[in-house]
Amino acid sequence: MLRAFMTAFLVAMTSFVAAQEETSIPLTAYQDIEIWLGERVGRFGDYEFTISGGSAQYPTPTGAYYIEWKNRNHWSRQWDAPMPYAQFFCRGAAIHQGNVGGPSKGCVRVTPEAARYLFPRTREGVTRVFVYP
């Protein structure tokens, strides 16, 4: 009986620790994501990264927003394309991993390294996103 309890306890603790790894990165209060579309650069605190915004046909919305929702393995049904590490901020526009060499369909694409850095450090409804022309 004790052995079964200890086994169940260890399994539960292992699951708990694994779940905590994703949230173990401390949220720094009041850090915003800032995007400068014209300069093709973004910033989160002291971390700067390359971005690619939308085209004239599919512009990236400018303004002040919050991260509305996040999905690590999002698939766009509209464009039939992967959007890894998607962080949605305005009517379907998201910051996500993608090719920064050309324009997006209105999203903010970032490198794989930047996507993996940003995703665990932002919070839905808390992290602000400022997109400048």
C-alpha cells in the first residue's frame, strides 16, 4: 500500500515539476513588447530581435494592444500554414515564429530564437504590445 502511494506521489510530482518548467521563467512586471515595423526590429525589455511585418496588401495593425491569447502549436486555417509560438494581439494578427526575410499576411514574424524567448515570458491580458509604423 505504501509503495503504491509513493509511486503515485512520485508520478504526480514529476508531472508537477514538468508543468512548472514552462512557467518557471519569472514574469518581469510591466515589460512590453514593442515592434517597429519600418526598422524591422522588436524589443522586449533589453532583448532586441528582428521582425517581419505585413505588406501593403496585408498590413500589420499598428497601435497599442494586449496579448489576447497564445498557442504554442497554432495552425492557421485561413492561410493553411503553421504559426509556432503564436501570440495573438489584434483580430487574428499574431507575433509568431516565421520567415523574417519577406512580408507576412499581417502578422509579426520573428526568428525561432526570439519566438522561444518571448513565448514563456509573456502573459495573456497582461503583456502589452505596441506596434509602431
